[in-house]
Amino acid sequence: MSQLYPARSKAIAARKLDDEMMIMSARDSTLFSLNDVGTIIWEAADGRTPLAEIVTQKVCAEFDVEPGEALKDAESFVLELAGHGIMLLSDAPQAGPS
């Protein structure tokens, strides 16, 4: 898989409760609850940082997990969120807010 640059969709409502992120899709009002690893990825998804870097610097730094396996799981995770319209994916860095 090519390099992925995840970004949070603006068409959602999100709130962090303890270590979990609660996200509601504006598209269909579906509610998602992210665990601590999902929350780390979600919070780091700025559209400019590649997913591999997020996994290495954030996930692997906090959890005892093998980088290759963590990246594979993270790719599946962001693809699932993108399928629900709450995560945007690009193969190049996205422009930051103006």
C-alpha cells in the first residue's frame, strides 16, 4: 500500500471521554467509539503526517507492538473510518488550515 495521509473529516461531531473518542457521522448519525489506540491515530490525523509516522512515533512509542503489524492494523482502521466518511485519506500531504 502506498503512503497514506489521514485527516479527520469536518462533517462529524467528536468528543473525548477519558481515553476514548466518541464520533458521530453527520452523514448518517452513526456513532463510533474509538479505543485508546484508535484515539491516538484519530488525534494525530492532521492530513500532513503519514500514517506510518503516526504508528511509529505515537502508537509504537506508547504500546508494546511490532511496527509492521501495527501499521497493517492502522491501515485497516483508517480505511474503515474512511468508508464511513469520518476520515479522509490521501496519498500526498494535504494542505493545513488557512
